[in-house]
Amino acid sequence: MSGTHVIGSDEVLERDVVIVGAGPAGLMAARTLQAAGRTIAVLEARDRVGGRTWSREVDGAFLELGGQWVSPDQTALLGLLDELGMSTYPRHREGANVYLAPDGSRHEYTGDMFPAGERTEKEMARVIATLDGLVEEIGAERPWDHPLARELDTVTFTEWLRRQTDDEAARENIGIFMAGGMLTKPAHAFSALQAVLMAASAGSFSHLVDEDFILDRRVVGGMQSVSQTMAGALEEGTVHLETPVRTIRWGGEDVSSEERVTVVSERVTVRARRVIVAVPPTLYSRISFEPALPWFQQQMHQHTSMGLVIKVHAVYERPFWRDKGLSGTGFGAEEPCQEVYDNTNHGDTRGTLVAFVSDEVADDLLRRPAEERRDTILRSLANYLGEEALEPDVYFESDFASEEWTRGAYAASYDLGGLHRYGAEQRSPVGPIGWACSDLAAEGYQHVDGALRQGRRAAEEALTALTD
């Protein structure tokens, strides 16, 4: 063998649009374009569709390794599920929740608010109301245009919270939902404006702290089945798996709209009139753009990064916590697992828990030996729900940070000051190249719903350009 690595193919596919990425955004773009009668090719680096949604059987247990929940405000996703004839089921939430206080005490409670003490609860309610006021005023669509954008984008969320309250427990409890639960970065690593966008994308910060809203339902068959169903409805041969795109080559700004763009992947070469790059911004650097992208794109990509979270799955012979009158939901700002939920599958007699280890705590645990990490996580589950949690039949950790074509979870967000500087340009096409992913969404930011919205938007932009 010569050792030469050959990319592309001798045969060049001619298409109207080529889509890079077969996650929910890319497949929604493909679905929209096919419905409009356009020819398309979808090139996916992984050996599967679904992107950051992934359902697998592990040791006989069905697990959703990636995104999985559907909330009432996610109308794009709910509408698609109706179109596809797919159904959902509610997350189990009957029984008492568990709150582990910073002093180590354990509290069972019902209702919307942690039993964190009268003063802390009042401070949490007051700060949440302030955040909701900013959300209503600034919105999700163009937060960078607001007069307060620069001010809020140049202060960390940690510092903003300090300015709102001197109650440390209130700050930590709010941080469970925003830093650990959503952006999966320490609160000192993103801005208050980024936090406002995260809350606005769900309608309000109150929605983010209401697990009965944000974690309402799941898809029967798993969230990845949505992508699999969309892919199955495309014309045969449309989706090319294990096909990382290496080069996107076009003529530059001073060419006619009829100029073709060439996309070279590991297996296939496609020539088209438009390209939709439907992967996270953190992966754009894996592609060589010829000519190079303009300065604002180059800078923007250097100011975004993925969060970090370990999603833990523990499957038991039965949902033992229900026998104790517990819902399976738990929160604890000082725990390795800051969030725990009943994640039992539709129609399954076994019980499944899902827990999340985020940001700096995940840094620490990922540096430890696997067995020590497992023991630490299971002990945290036991702190919430009892000693039975120490002995699962199946245990598995989703680690998207180690995956070549993901490199983190749940989504990319800006570093301090990046959102107001570059947000206005993040969805702007460059020549024949458009962009689509949940990381660029307003409504549904970093959720499947946002990915679908962005996929449809990019497809509609491409259709307009092709018509013009």
C-alpha cells in the first residue's frame, strides 16, 4: 500500500443542495427541500443519523444517550411528531422530590420550590422574577440588539447573581438549572446575557426551574427515532453515512448565482448550488473552506465552546423509589449529581434513573478511574433515593465530550462578551453556504425543537436563493 489517503470520488454527484450533517437540523432541511422538489444529498460523518440524539440498547436496557425530552413550548417538535405519526408519554413525577441542602441535610418535598429555608426561598423567587423581567424585555430572537446587551454580556452570570443577592444558597440553587442543568459550564464561564438567552429560548427562566414543564414528555421509541423516521422518508441514496466533509470549495463573492459549489467528503464528491452546514459551530474548523470564511465567522467560531456533562443511566429490577413514595426527582447543588430523575421507559417494568454531572465536577470525575467514578456517582444517587441505588443491573455513562463529531454537550455557547459581538452574524449565509443547528437557535436553543426550526429556516433560505 502507498499509504496515500484519498478523499472524494471520481464520480461527482450533481444536486441542488448538499447538507452537511444528519442530525435533526440537517434532516429537517432535507425534508423541507425534498418536499419542494429539490434534489439533495446529506453527508454525515457518523455511522448513524441523529446527531446529539442517540438511543442504544446497553446490556439489554434501552437507553437514550443524548437529548430526549419534549416540553409544551416545543411546537416545532410536537408538530413534526404529529406529522410522522409518533407518540409521546409523560415523565413519571408522582411522589415526593428530594432536596439535598448544602449542609448535607436531606429533605423530601412537593411543590415547585426547594425547601431551602424561608429567606433563601424568597431570594430565589425575587431573583427569578428579575430574570423573567429581563427575558420578557430582551427576548430570544435578537438579544444582542438590546441596549443592555453589552452590559449584560460583559459580566459573568456568577457576578450578576452576586449583585442580585447575598444569599449563597439561592445563588447555588439557581445555578443548578442554568449553569449545571442547561449550559453545562461554570457560571463564571458565561455571561448574564447568555443566561437570558437560554431562559428566553424556553419562554422564561421560570420554565427552566420547573422540571414538570421543561422535562415534560418523552418520545415512544426514543428521540433518535425522530431522525431515523425523517431519514427513512427521504429518497433512497440521499443520506451518506461515515462520510466526513473535508472541503467546501466555491468561487467567492464575485461570481454569479449559478456558480456551483463543490463539497468533498471522505467518500463522496457533490456539486450543488447551495450548501447547508448543519453541525455545531465548534466543528466548522474540521472543514476547509475555499476561499476562507470572512473574518467575523473566523472570530465567532473561536468564541464558542461546548459545555461538559456526563449523563448517567442506572437501571434497576424495579423502580424501588416509588415504593417509598418518591418521584425519583432530586436536586442538590453540592452533590456530584446535581439532578436526578425517573427515566423509566414506556411500558418497562424495570426502573431507570438518569442523573447529570456537569462542568467542573465532570472535569474531576473524568480524571478518576472508571470504577471510582462509578462508585462516587452511585453513592450520590443513594444519597437521594436510598441504598438500593448502589446496585443497578445496568450502569452506563454517556460521554459526548469524547466523541470526535460532538466534543461536548449539550450545545455550544459564547464565552464572555461573545454573544453581543457576533450573535447577529451567526446565522448569516456566506455566499452559497448556510448554517443550521440547535446552537444557533432562538426559540428551542440547544434543543431538538431549535434544531428543527433552524433546519427549516436554512432550507427556506436555500429555496429562495435557488428561485432568485
